Amino acid sequence: MVEFIKRTSLRVKLTAIALLALVIIVLSVVLQGEELSPAKAMELAGIETLQAETAEVYTGTPWKPETGADGYAEALSNEKFTLYVDPANTQIALVDNRTGYRWRSNPSEEELAAETVKGVLLANLKSPFVLTYVRTQGKDQTIREMLNANDPKMVKELVRTDKGLQVSYSFPDKKLGVSLQYELTDKGLQVRIPTKGIKEEGDFKMFSLDLLPYFGAAAAGEDGYIFVPDGPGGLIRFESERPGVSRGYIHQVYGLELTNTGNWSRSGEWRENIAYPVFGMKRGDNAFVAVLREGGDSADIAALPPGLKSTTYNVFASQIYREEYLYRMSRLAAPIKAIQKQRLDTDRVLEYRFLNGDDADYVGMATSYRDYLTETEQLKEQLKPVDHTPLYLKIMGGNYTEAYNQIKYVTATTFPQATEIVNALRKRGVESMNVIYYGWQNQGDYDLYDRFPIEKSLGGEEEAKKFVSNMKQQGIDVLFEDDMVWIDSDNSNLSGKKNGIRSIDETVFLDEGWFISKPARTVTMAYETIDKLKDIGISGILYNWVGEMVFHDYDPDGIMTRKDTMDVYSGMLDYTRQTLGKSSVYRGNDYVIGHTDFIANLPHESSYDFLVDQTVPFYQIALHGYVAYSFGDGNLRGEVEDEFLKAIEYGAVPSFYLTYDESRKLKYTNSGFLFSSQYSKWTDRIEKEYKAFDSLSSLHSQRIIDHEQLSKDRFATVYEDGTRVIVDYSSKTFEVEKGAGA
């Protein structure tokens, strides 16, 4: 009887505990709501990923034109341009009717007579494309071989319609095929590789395709240069003699594909990733700028000097359809090379925009690119004029450190101290500011999936509200910086297996324990963060990585392309703007420029490539007057005066990254890069630089219309109202010549 009572008592206790646990769970769900799914967050933020539309292959009776004495037939024509084609070898020539200048897809017979290359390289020189293919059967599946329009077994067909000219190529022995579509525009020529025109019906698959690789190819010693998107922009002059140390300029737009571990062996050297899919060429008084309208996210831009594959200078886009990657049969097995099975099923579109006369230089190219951005509404309204140049003030709140197996937050600037910094700068004459606050998350960036509550040692939510309110009363916007892309799997409860992007081999992509959040999961974090921060009153978020990094996600349930990532990130920036007011990014790859209000660290330095002879502000010419941008922070420069002058020359706004306490407090945190940040040590420099930048406030909303090198160390930048800003790097000074419209 006693034993029965004990068992009954125990059963009652266990039941009570279970009921209590159930009540806690129910209350938690009621109070907090169900966990927001990525799909629901995307819906709430108004973001949807749409399947890219693809063009149809032209159909109709094969076109068999009569040719002139030179072997060419007129294919297309409008008021400004005429396109000719040689039906025998399918080479094209475009005549600019405004000047009579003739652009050829390949060197002429006279130019080829002086060539030294033979065999396949010579055949490539005569072809409008070079198709690289791989095998899918047998032992040699990673061996790459080439096809071109001069293959003796190739079968071609020309079709001309109201839309344009299509040339289809078939290689029956390889069971491969591809079509090129040419259309004239008001600006020049558009070339498309429709994915529906690609045929892979056997054991061979397309790996890549070089599109018009020798269009406009120039001889050494000519007057002109190639433009490449190296950093802000780079020029490769047609020098007669060049050191034989360059392997050419061949780099993927937006950087190498992260999820391909085989790329990591190629990414050891530092370089500026390409931020915009553009290249160009100047030959005397004629030039073109080429924009990758579609497929730029999966393309290399290549510029080659004489001696590599020909005796000419040439520049083109190489379209990537598959990746080569390293694959492990097991954890213990050595990695082997493999080729991606599924082809990237998207159209590729390249637009050539032709220039002449005074417009035939890098400024004209940048202006034409800006026109393209406004035509496609990537750039919309120009900035509003300002009375004073805005200073972008970055303030580090603090970060975490680990000691004795414990996590400790190291405070560098509390919210009240941030107010003190701002007030001190206002007294020094800094009339306009935007504040970007870092390290506000609970324990800093220890676990960026669990960022709330706001770090209490900074003052918590209460002091954050006071700070933001105080700033608003002074007309100062406050943004919070955040990273919602990289997650430390060792510190976070967020599952990488479920929420991390997948590599080509479908395993979770990891880099020293860190994984990259799926874009939809990033949107979820952004949506939840914005929902909480809007009550604080902040004006926006500066997103880390969103404006500088794209990738595929090879999830077995559905592959997400780099273009999908770009679209999701752009939608997230739009939602941030709609909800808080502003969105900001780092570096500013071109897919975000129409969705952001400020770009920190816009590319302004070259990669010091052996092939690039001169760095020019191409990207800045395209963007200035539409979006504010800064370069390196004033207190973290390597060459203090030169980098300050570069910001003046290129039209940047000032930026400083400060703390209230000494920066050495952060030495053992992830913010240890702030080697000199205590505001009291930098107020004199900030006051001096701000006065200089503020003297140019009338130029803030204007477009740059010209840029030139006056001498070895002197450069002039010209704005819409005629104002010239002349920078002299030898004397470390600049001067302003007011324009007639100033």
C-alpha cells in the first residue's frame, strides 16, 4: 500500500512537471509568436525571385545573301550603324555611319599575314567565338578542348528577321551547338547567346564561350588603350614593348565563386574584385564601351597583350557555363577534379556602345555607362543639393573577447559617450553628419544570429533610444551596422546544415567554422532586426557583405544562382529603405547602386596588376551625383595625404571610424584593426579635413563631366557647373576653379 502511494505520488509530480513545461511552451509561442520562416520573411518584405526570361531562337528560311567584293553582305542597318556579315566565315563588321569607322570582329587578312601564331590559335583569331567544351564520359572528364567557326565539320545557318541576325553553329561529331543573335540599337550593337540555342546532345558539354574575343583587336604601338574594370578603372595602353611578366587580365565579375573550393587556391593574392561588368577600347578617335546586360555575374572579363594568344591587344567577355571543382569520394580520399554537371541555364547579353571624337576616351565610356544605368533605372534621381558636405562618422561601441573560457564584452564607446563625440565635432564646425554605430549587438559579433537585446554595457535599449532621439533633434541620421551573411557555427545555434549555402558538391560551405547564410535566411534576420530597431528610431542599416559578395547555392532542393542572390539582396535593401528610411553597403557592386543611399569603401585603388598602366575614376564618374560614397576612413589610412587627395579628386565624402576610449582596449577582439581611433586624438585632423571637403559641398549632387591628367602629379576633375577641382600630389594641395554656372 505504501509502495502504491509512492508510485502514485511520483506519477502526479511528473504529470505536474510536464503540464508546467507545456504551459511554458504555450506561453512562449503566444508571447513570441512562431519562428518566422525564410519564405514568410521574403513574402512580408515583398521580395520574390523570378525565373529569368530567356529569348527564343529565331526561326525562318535560312538567309543566303549576295556579298560584295570584300565578301561581306549588309545584314542590319539603322540611322547610326550598319552591320555586315561574311557568310563564309561568319565574321562581322560594324560601320559607324556617323564617322564611317569600321569595327571588325576579327583581324583582316592583311593583319593576319603578319601573325606569328599557328594552328588552333590562328583559327581562333578568325572566329567570332571560341567554345571550350569538356567530356562527360571516360577518364579525361576535365580535359578542355576548343571549337571555333573554322572547324571543318561545323555546319552553320544564318536567319535574318525583323529582330536581327542569328548565326547558328552545329558540330555534329560532338553533338554540340550554339547560336549568336545580333541586334542593332540606338547606341550600337547587342549580342545575345540564347540558352535555348545551346545544344548538348552527346557526351560533350559546353564549359565556357569567349564571345567576339578579337572585336576591335589593335596592334602594338597604336594610339589608344583597353579599359578594364580594375578597382575604379584601369587603362592598358597599346605599348610597343611590354615586360613579358603578365599573364593577361582575366578575372571574374564580382570575384571568384566562393562555393567552389577549387578557387581558393587561386585567391591567395590580394586584388580588387570587379564591381561592375564593363570593359572598353579606344582606337584613335573611336571607342566602344561594352556592358554585360545579362549574365555578367557568371563571366570573366579578359584583356590580353601581344605575345599570349596573338600579336594584338584584345578585350572580351568569357561566359562561364560550368565550374571545375575539387570533389572527394570520401573524407579520407584525396580530392579529385570534376566538372559541374548542370549548365547555367541563362541567356548572355553583351551590348557595345560606340563613341567618337571627344567622347572616345574613358570619360566618354563612363558617361555612356552612366547613361545605361539611368536608362535601365539602376540610377534614378540625382542627389539633392546640400548646404554642407556630410561627414560619415563610424563609431565602434565595442566587441567581445574570450578569456578563461568566458565571453566578455569590451566597451569602447557607450551611447552617452557617442553623443559626447558628436557634440565635440559639432563644436569644431562639422555642420553635417551621418552616424553609423557598430558593435551594438548583444556580446558584439559573438553570435550574430542572437543579436538582441542591445548590449547592456553600452546602455542598452534605453540609452540607444536617447542617443538616436538626441541625434534626430540635431538633424543627424543614425544607422546601425550589421553582418547577416557570415555565421560562426561554433558560437551560434543556427544550423549550418539547414541554413548555410551549399558548395558545388552539395556539402555545406564552411570556411574555418563559418558558414554563409542562405539569402532567404539573411532576409529573415534583416526583417526581424528591422522590426525591433524601428522602435529605437534608427534611420537605416549598413549591411556588411551584401554589396560586395555574391555566390551560388547548390542546394539539392533547388540551385540558387548568383543572379538570384543579387536580386534577393537588392530587395532586402529596398525593404530596409521603405521601413527605416535608408540602406547602406560596403564596396557597392553595381547590382546594389539603385537600392542604397551610401557606399562605404567604394573601390578607389587598383590591384597593381602588371598589365594596368593607369588607374582612372571610371566608376566614380558613373556614380557621382546619384549616390554618396566614401573611401578609406581618415584615421586608418596608410598614405594619409595622398589618400585624402584621392578622395578629393574622385568626389568622395569624408569618413572617420572612432571610439571614445583608446583603441588598444579592442586589441584582442575582432575589432583590433582599429589601431588608432580615440576621437580626442583625431578632432584636429577631422576639423581640418572637414573644412576642405565642405568647401566642395556645391558639387555633392553634381555629375562629373570630365577628368584629365594635367601632368605627372596633377589631375583635374570637372563638374556639371564647370567647376574644376585640381589636385596636386607633389605639393599635397588642391585648388578649386569655380565654373560659369557655379
